Amino acid sequence: AQSVTQLGSHVSVSEGALVLLRCNYSSSVPPYLFWYVQYPNQGLQLLLKYTTGATLVKGINGFEAEFKKSETSFHLTKPSAHMSDAAEYFCAVSGAMDSSYKLIFGSGTRLLVRP
Amino acid sequence: GAGVSQSPSNKVTEKGKDVELRCDPISGHTALYWYRQSLGQGLEFLIYFQGNSAPDKSGLPSDRFSAERTGGSVSTLTIQRTQQEDSAVYLCASSPQGWGTDTQYFGPGTRLTVL
């Protein structure tokens, strides 16, 4: 079965500082990996995804993530945090053989950005 | 173009009543998903529709939950005899083909409160 672990339910950074949100996955098959962002009272918006090919994936709003198979990780980074980045971030995996369409989500990390 | 829309945005009901939640997917998307977001359980898959295929209902938590998709477009999630533990945000998503590599586009959700 697939699963996703996000370390840290809350992460606080200063504006302009590096953002690092951690995601580890468990999957018996090559996974497809996603990062979604959720702003208050809104649905989820895709930041970026990894399916195949280049393991460093660039997304919207300056975010990027690197798929590291040896570490079963897909950490999300942004060089310089902006106040508008404050939101909840979810890592997700799909690709299970019997139901590849099903997204399995981590528990989420709330990013706080201090002025 | 228009994104995924859901109605109502908020629903307050009394325990034991039935509720219907509606989802309008992005035009042309053949796959439609329902997820539930709650404090205790995080984001959980409920049900998946793809074209004329039989839906994957494996995530429905009990037989009080049912869903249908009419004409390959609009979907309705029905909860009968609501319980307090059904209180959550119900998110609908759609995607082009229902593949594991698809980006799922989420609606803003329906917040259900069962008193």
C-alpha cells in the first residue's frame, strides 16, 4: 500500500528565508508525486508534480521539488519565502497498480511566514 | 475557462437528515473524484468516476454514502441519516483522463456541519 509522511505539521520561517517542507513516501511501484497548496477556505491547487524524467521539478510561485528514489523523498523548497506563501501544503502520491488514479495525501504542513 | 464548482459552499444540517452535495467538473474532463477533508482523518479518497465505467466506491465510509454522475458530467454525493462524524469539507476534483499522471483540479469544497 502507498503512504505519505510529512514531517512537521507546522513550519515557521521569516520572510526571505529558505522554505523546506519534507515529504517521504512508501510505494511498491514507481510513484507519481504531487505537491498541492491550500489557501484558507479554498480547494487544493497543484504546485508541481513528478511523473517521469527529470527528477528536479519546477512549479508555480518559485517552488521546486526533487524526487530522490534512494531516499524515498520528494521535499518541496523555495529559496525565498514571501508572505503570500502562508498556506497549508499537501504532498500526495498516486500510481498504485490497482487504482493508479487515487491520490493518497500526507497529513499536511502549515507554513507560517513571519514578517 | 471555468474551474470545478461545488454547491452549496456551506451546509448545516441536523443529525439524521439527508444531504446532497453537487459538483460540476471542468468541461471535457472524463474523470471525477470525491474526497473528504476532516480534522481527524485528513484528506481521504471517497469515490472515482471515469466515463461509462463502473465507479470505484472503495473509499465510501458507510452505506449511508452514495454518489452518482449523470450524463458523464455533474455529480451528486448523497449522505443519508447524517451523523456528527460526517462533519467535514467535501472536495470534488476532475481530471482529463483519470490516469495516475493526471493533474486533479479541485473545487472549493462544501463544508458540512452536522449538529
